[in-house]
Amino acid sequence: MPKLSLQEVEYIAQLARLGLSDEEKELLREQLSAILEYAAVINQLDTHNVEPMTSVLPLCNVMRPDATAPGLTLDEALCNAPAVQDDQFRVQVILE
């Protein structure tokens, strides 16, 4: 695959809403061209007999026993609240 032109890099930068200097454009032209060349090499691999997959690792769920644990008491939950009313957090009204 031929290297990207400066105009193509400018077009990509415009799509991404990036303001690039001339040095940055040249650097990105080289880097993007290298990425595209590598993608072309990978594209040449024979994947005809490869099953589609979502991961190369086997799927397994890590489960733990469902056990109850004590929660916070009402006093512990409300101890750092800036405002409390009727054993509840008090917040400012945001809709009238």
C-alpha cells in the first residue's frame, strides 16, 4: 500500500478536528502509513478455517458464594451528611 499523502493526513485531521503543525502532519503521515502497511500484512493471513470468536481465552465466570454481610446502621450512614431530616439525607430542591 502506498504511503499516505499530506493531503490525506490533512483530511483525516480535519475529520478529527485537530489543528496540526507541519511537523506533526509529517510525523502522523509516517505513523499512519506504518499502521496501514502492518494492517495490509495482517490482511494477507489465511483465516479461511478460523472460527469466529470474541476472545482467544476460554470463557468462564468467576463466581463466589452469595453471602450476606452486615450493612451500615442508620447513624453510621447519616453521620457525615451535611443535612439530615427525618432520618434521611436532606438535599436542596432542584425542581419546583
